[in-house]
Amino acid sequence: MNRLAKIMAGTFLAGAGAAHAADLEVTHWWTSGGEAAAVSEFAKAFTENTDHNWVDGAIAGSGGTARPIIISRIIGGDPMGATQLNHGRQAEELIEAGLLTDLTELAEKEGWKDVVNPSSLLDACTYEGRIYCVPVNIHSWQWIWLSHDAYETAGLDVPADWNEFVASAPKLQEAGIVPLAMGQQSWQQNGAFGVLAIAIAGVDAWRKVVVDRDADAAMGPEYQKVFEAIVTARELAADSNVQDWNQATNMVITGKAGAQIMGDWAQGEFQIAEQVAGEDYTCLPGLGINEILDTGGDAFYFPVIDDPAVQEAQMALASTLISPDVQVAFNLKKGSLPVRGDVDLSAANDCMQKGLDILKAGGILPSGEMNLTPDTQTQIEDLMAEFWSTDMSAGDAQERYADIIRSSE
Amino acid sequence: MSDLSSINTSERKQAQRPVSLFRNLSAKIASIPMILTALVVFVGGTAWTVVHSFTSSKLLPKTNFVGFEQYERLWTTRRWLVSLENLALYGILSLVFTLVIGFTLAALLDRKIRGENVFRTIFLYPFALSFIVTGLAWQWILNPDLGIQHVVRSLGWESFTFNPLNDPDIVMYGILIAGLWQGTGLIMVIMLAGLRGIDEDIWKAARVDGIGTVKTYVVVIIPMMRPVFVTALVLIASGIIKLYDLVVALTNGGPGIASEVPAKYVIQYMFRAQNLGQGFAASTMMLVSVAIILIPWAYLEFGGRKRG
């Protein structure tokens, strides 16, 4: 009896001790070099500034691999302490089912509404007036990265926009350089399509198609030009047979390819390769045509867990993620823009400064993820996968794209 | 299959007197968990899936019925049609080649050759590897910069081209090669066991009658091995329907959507696209196609025997 009592007392004490310092498992899919360096800033700040511990739950593979794992864990009753998701419509149903923690109280106390810029980021976290996630960075797709090395080899000046780039392509090919690096994965092909749509069709036509889901606009002359442009892009990328996006970025870094259309996360790879913006590579927001950025990005959600210690840790983490110092440290490593308008980013490089200026000038759009359901996105990705690997004509692709837009919700 | 055997037992139960319910009681109690698993997990799960395929469930299962809408969308989706074409092509070729190669290898081993154990081990060994490992290994072998094409070119044939995984027209054949490499060993062993079960006297009689070896195989031995062929057929067919991990490891459906298969469509729409209804509709179609093939066959196989 005596021994049993001792064991029980010991267990109780251990349990009581854990109540102060909880281990919080955080899942995310930031595993490439630049990304891992950035996320360790979060872990460091959280472990140092609070009593709690960051337990890293990195899931290898892209968001497409990690998201189903994360969502099945939340639905299946084995929730993690906190998790990365792209904000937007992905978490809508989880919120409806009451599986995610309401952060409104903390947000009001810390005045997130006043500091988060652009405010659309917080709107994407808001469902029926309550806030359910913490935005941590702004990522935009609308960038083209050009290799100075490649253009030097071909004896050309670095182009200033997409049209000049297309005109320079034959010379690059003569010099044995692949004009456009493109990873053979549907999300990258779909991303490039989205970027070309905003740059070439213009913001108004894009809004009609993606935000209002107007199929007639998708069949219109503006979008016809977009589909003609991706036919050109497909020809320019014909000799690029890498898979992952960072392999494609690497082709630009090493001068094997002239350019890549990729979001600003590519920046982290240039940084790790110790390249300098403006000297070794050039970045053109909006392909140099339409200087406007979409404001997608990452956010953290906190599944409901019935344990006061964990709940306390969750709130502490939410508050850490959005605090000014952590925002600066994280985003400098990640190559993304901070979600706060009130932090000092003088340490940021050329490309990030360009992005910040565009944000200040208000050149922002909601991202595709905020407007289209994962279902519609997958259908468009399937179409793009087929388009980029076959010789499907611009007209056929446009018709099938319009069909998808027509049937979307 | 399981349905049929359960029908058999229930019919048998009715035929006997009710007292027999308590005969072998402990054995019956012991089998309750398995019966429950079969009913709840297999039959129940299947019924639940079919019912929800008529709803507009997205991320979470809901019961707002929309009729055949999911099926209409499914049958107008290019990717699903391509998946079915690919499965049919892979299925037919894999069935034919696995049986032919498996039987030929078994017959060769059965000629009492030296080192039979060594050959049997070599042929069976790929079966010990998972599809993922098989897929990765063949991805390297078929890679133009590392594998067969590179080796042949470095031997002097500079213009030799063999790059199935990056060519949409022949990518399924690349997958077929890997699948055959993995699967024929097992079929060979089953065939070999069947051949060993043939009485020596049959061979002696055939020799006395002056029938040639090949003709003996085709006319006498193969018809005698019918049950073995049925087993092999079931094993191969189930492997074809669940073709998924080999494709994921080898090509991940690419280039483009040229090597997509139905199982991959189901997974993609259930989890990635967060559209359960569409995924359930696709998996129900897979079940229906299996049933269309299996029911007539099972009827011929088991229905005939009961009467006889």
C-alpha cells in the first residue's frame, strides 16, 4: 500500500509540474534550407521567452502532403498544439465543426486589428466575426527571378519585364541556356498561370474570374491572351525537366536557366547561395508589367485541446508569433514580408524593399487560396498538369478552364 | 468473395436443426470478433461510403443529398477517364504477361535443372520488396541520365533512346515493367507448386503415348492446374485494382496526368481537394467495376459446384 501511495504521489507531482510548462507540438511543412532556418526563429523565441517548450513536428513534403496529415489528425481526435496552414478556405469546415480555438479575446487585448497590415490577412482568419488564426507572413506569387549570369553568357541586358524576357529567349537558347526554369509539379505550373493571368489580363479581368467566378469573363479576350502566353511559356520551359521548385530556382542561381516564375519564398534559396539581389539576380514583381502582389501566406491555427496548461501555452505561442521582434527575425530568414506595418525592416534586401513599397502603396490582391476552394484549385491544377505536359491548344485550355470556373462554388 | 461464403454458411445453418446452434459453441464464440469486423468494417464501411457518395460532402461527411451530381461530374472529368484507360491497359497487359512469364519460368524450373533453389530465390526476391522501393529502384533504372539509356549509350550506341517515364505515350509501359518485375516471382512459385502436384504417372503415360513435352504442358498439364490458375488470377487481379503506390513512387501520375490511376484520383479528391463526395463516388465506381468482373466469375466457379 505504502509503495502504491508513493507512486501515486509521484505521478501527481509530475502531473502538477507539467501544468506550468507545457510541451506544445507544432506541425508545419517548412523543411527546405531557408524555411527551416526561419522556423527555428519561432522555436527559439517561444522556448526562451515563455515557460513552455516547442516540440517540432515538421512534416516533409509540400503543403499538399502535409495538409491531409494535419487535417486527419485534427478530425481524428489526435490534435497537435498548433499547426501551420495557409489561411483561406482550407480551415473553414474545421471552424464550423468547432475544432479550432477562438483567439478573439487575445486579438482584442493585443490590438491585432490595428497592427496587421494589410487588414485582409486578419479577415482571412475571421469566420463569422471571430478570429481563429494568427497570420505570420505575407507571401506573394507575382515574381520572376532573372539570372545575371545567364544574360551575361548570352551577351544581353537583363530584361525589365515579361515581354522583353520573351523577346530575349531565342538568344538565350542559342547560348545553350534554358529560357524558363519550371518544376514539373502541378502547383508550380498552376502558380505560373496565376501570375501570368494577373500580369497580362489585368486586375479587373482577374477579379471577375477568380473573385466573382464569372465564366464569361474567363472566356473573354483578356484571358485569351493569358492562355496564349502560357503556350509561349510552355515552349520556353520545354527543356526544363526538374521536379521540385528549389531545383528550378537552382537552375537560375547557377545560370543554367534565364528565369523562373516563383513566389517570394525563392528568395530564401538565393540568400543561402549567398547571392545579392541586383548584382547576381534581379527580381521583378508582377513580371514588371503590373506591380501588384497577392497576399497569401501562412497562418497558425490552434486546435481545441481540453487541458488548461496547453491552452495557456497556445495563447503564449499566438502572442509570440505576432510580436514585433519575432516577426522581423522570422521574415528576414524566410524572405517573406511581415504581417505588421509597424516594424523596422531596414535590414531587408532589395527585393523585399520592393515588396514592402508595393504593400505600402496598396497594390494588393487577395490570394487565389482565399477565393477558390481546394476542390476548384485541384481541378485547375489537374488541367494545368495536363496542359504543360501535352500540346493542348490555348483555346481548348481556356474552354476547360471556363467550365471549371462555371461549376465552382 | 466473403459475401458468398457467408451465404453458404447461412444456408447450411438453416438446413440443419436449431440445436446445432450450440454445437462447437466455443469455436463460434471465438469467431464473433471476426464476424463483427467483417460486418461493421467491410460491409458497414462500404454502405456508408456508397450512401455518402450521393451527398455534397466536402471536408467533413454530411448528409445533404444531391443525387447523381458527383457521378455526373466524375464521368466528365478528363483525369478520371485517363485513369480508367490506364488501369485497363495496365490490367490486361499485366494479367497476360504475369501468367505467361510466371508459367514459363515455373515450367523451366520444373525440368529438374541444376541450382533450382538459387533461381527460385532470385525470381522470388523482388516480391519481398515493397512497391515504394520497387518504384524508386526502377525510377533510377529508367532514368535517362543514370540507367539503361545511359549504359547503352556509353557502350557506343549514341542515338539509343529509352526514356519511358518522361514520355506520356509510353509511361504506362514503364510502370508495367516494374510491376512485372515485382509480381511474376510469386506467380512463378505458385505455378511451380501446382506443377509439383501433378502425378509423375501422368508424365509417364504421356511419354508412353509419344506426346511431346510442350504439347503435354498445353493439352494435359495446364487443364489439370485449373485451381492454381484461379488462385493466381485472383492474386493478380487484386494487385491490379489496388495499383497506387507503384505509380506514386515511379511517376506520381506524371508526366502531366498521363499515368494517373483510379486509386490515386480517390485519394487526391478525398484528402487534397477536400471533396469527400467526389472521392466516394470514384471509389464506389471502383467497387462496381470489381463487382462486374467478380460476380459472373464467382457464379460460374461456385454456383456450378454446389449443384454438382
